[in-house]
Amino acid sequence: MSDQEFIDIEESKKSQKKGSFKDVLDGSLLIRENVVKQFPYIFFLTFLALIYTGNRYHAEKIKRKVTKFQVEQKDLRSESITTKSQLMYMSKQSEVAKLVKEKGLELEESTEPPKKIILKDD
């Protein structure tokens, strides 16, 4: 084997080992034996990346829903407190008597205290 053939073989091995930009563009890098052996691993990593991305979008969607429900809960809680306060005010004895007079109902406020009814057992 001559020196020139040896140099040519070494150069071809170097060019096969290292992927040049030309190899990437023309696609010859993808048909090399070492790359073909790695395809299942590459597909697995791609699959994991897709799952990770989908999971991230799903988590953000849930977070937006939770935030929306928390705001709605705050609004409903404040509305509940306001309604409860109004109901307590309207149910005071003086307010009930005033509303009865305004509506023109013929009801009177009792001035006698309530009597206790006691049943005797035989």
C-alpha cells in the first residue's frame, strides 16, 4: 500500500467520522450506520419532548382555570357577606315594624311578653 493510498483512506475516514455542513445539507449524514443505529433513541427523545410540551400546556391551562375560579370565589364571598349584612339589618325588630307601616299592613307589634304553655302529663 502506498503512502498516497494510506493518506486517501485516512482522509476518507476523517470525512466519514466528522459530519461536515455539506453532509448535513445533502442528507448523507442521516444514512450513516452510526446515525441509523441511534434513530430509536432520537425518536424516544422526540416523544419525551412532545409529552413534556403537552404537559406544560395542560398545566398552564389548569392554572388559568384555578386563578379564574379563585377570583370568582372572592367575588361570590364578598356578595354573600353583603347580602348577609343586608338581611341582618332588615330582620331587626325596628326595621320590620317600619316596613309593616310602610306597606300598610294591619299588623301590630305585641306589647305583652310571650306566655309559656306547659302541658301536664297524666
